[in-house]
Amino acid sequence: MLSALEIENFRSFQSLTIPRLGMVNLIVGKNNAGKSTVLEAVRILAGNGNRYLLDEIAESHDEMVRSRNFDRFAAQPTLFETQTARPYEDFFFGRSFPTKDGVKIRIGDPDNSDNLISIEHAFMETIKEVSVGDEGSNETITRRRVVPKSFLNDAPENLGQVIIVTRGEKSILTALDNSPRSLSSGNSYDDGKCGVVPTTFISMNDLARDWDKIALTEYEAIVKDAVRHIVPELEGITFVESTGRSSSNRIALNRVARVKLANERRPVPLSSLGDGMLRVFQMTLRAFSAKDGYLLIDEFENGLHYTIQEEIWATIFQLSATLNMQVFATTHSWDCIKSFATVCQREPQTEGVLFRIGRSIMHSNAGQAIATVFDKERLESITQVELEVR
């Protein structure tokens, strides 16, 4: 778990330090302050920056622009002045790859080097040499070396651009050509233990796979109890197969959720019971993917009436303790903040922390992102005047 969080050169953050975190953390701030960026940073850390995860994040922002020419670049100063973004370029502060060596994206706990990841853009030269084997056969040996950016004007023309992801003593190199591939030997990192609840609804097929993992276990009862905050008459939940048409007009087999209500003679579609029902179902179900890891919730209050947010926060706090998961959520809602603060006071076994992201107005570091932490004691006297949530 993270006791603090440092983010450097990632998206809108040239440097951001959050000096203290709890097991359940709520992030507030104005629009475009960087709340969702914090969630993305934690997700990259949890997944060890593997390229499939980076691709998924980039695609969610329409940033995956590829060209057949990405595998070969002339060593010219205009390399850093192209009009089309290269893969992962928008991840870096200023939306461009650094022109100096050693400038990296850094994400993790500043006090724990084992829980810190870096992402670096570099140029790499590939050299192939043919040698004669013992029996006279030819053997091709491939060697690669990183070319310092300061030497680009004198470097050969057949350079490839790569992303180097490092955690601890392990580094994975990904080529930025038409179809990114790992250049490093050995197995790549896994996806990590991370559950993500986006602002949009998760597909039923994905939820069905999550449900299969907890069906007929003690965790199934936890999900049902959470959903009963919205629909008290709920008796059971199941997923059934349903046929439909894909985008190519082919018959597709999907799974959809059905629920049994005490006052209904037959199961009804879960989706027909409103956004609040779906939102709570998604949040609690995704929590089990985050066991011993991280649960990320973007805009916690989506679909939730203010009168039930306190109960849902209580469920999240309890799940955090039960599953040993660290929670990061964002909000634009003062009602959400108030309900979070209330639950913080009555859940002493699970520490809750709220932090506000803003921009410095001091002359020495004007515009730099800063985080103001509100722990349990400060939350007792918090007022709406103190927080900028829109």
C-alpha cells in the first residue's frame, strides 16, 4: 500500500507530492485539476506499466495514433516537432517527449523505492552482426544500445524510438513502431491487483466475469447487501446468456444480469432498476478484483442520490478492511464529501484521507500542482468554503 504518492512529468503534473495517504482516499479539486490523472497514475503503478495497460489508457483518450513510419526516424532536430503525436507521447508533461536525457515519468511512494515506477522515452540503435559458427554456419547476433539524445545529430539514421519502463531492477523496453512489442527478454509484468470503476458503465460481459469469481462465496452476500441500499426487496442476482447483433451484424452471445425481487413473479433486468443500482453493483463487484491492491473510482457520486451515499461509503470502508485494498476515488459533489467525512469519524479501524488538488499562486512556483491533505481531525471541521470541487 502507498503511504504517500509522488507523481512527476505525467500529463498535467510536472511535480505533485501527496505527503500522506489513508486506506480510503477521496480526491477533490476544480475541473481539470488532475483528479483522474491521479487515478491513472496509481493504475499504471499497480500494473507495472505493461504496454497493454498503457495502450488501454491511451486508447481511452483517443491517443493511440500509429503510423508505419514510427519504426524508423531520421536523427534530425525536427524529431521533437512532429504534428502527429507518437504512441504514449501525451503521457509526458507538456504532451511531448523530453528533449533531454534523464527526464522520466515517475510514479510511486517517495519513501519506498520498491514501490516506484519510471517511464522513459529513448532512442535505440539496433546493430546486427553476422559471425561464423564452429561448423561454418552463419549466426546473426543482434545488439541494441540506447543513444543519448544529446548525440542525435551524430547518430546513425536507423534509430528506433522506445519506451523504457523500470521498476526496481527490472526494465521492459517497448518499441514505438506500427505494432508495439517488448524488446526485453523474460516475462513482462502482469496487470496487478487493481479494480477500476470509470465514469461510464462497465459492460455486462465484463461484470459477468467479475461475478463468476465470487458466485457462491461469502463475497456474493456482501454485494447483495450493498445493492439492497438501493433496492431493499432484492432477493438474488444471476447472469444469463442472451443473443444479439454485433457491430458487424453478426449474432453475438452476451451475458446480462437478472435480479429476483420479492414483489415480482419473475426475474427482471438489473439495468431496468436505474443508474444507482448499476453504480453500486459495479463498485462493490470491482472491489474484489482489488483484493490486496487498489480500487479506483472516478466520480463516486455518479447515479447515487445524496441520501444513500453515506451507506455506500460505509460499505467501501468495510470492504477496504476486509480485502486489504487501498481506495482512491474522485468527486465533484459536496454531498459526497460530507458523507465521506461522516463515515471517516465512525470507522476508526480504516483511515480515511481527503486531499484537494490545486495550483500554487506563489511567485516561486506559480502554477505548480499542490495537494492539501485533510485527515480525520481536519475533516471534523471542514466547510464547503475550504474546498474547490468544480
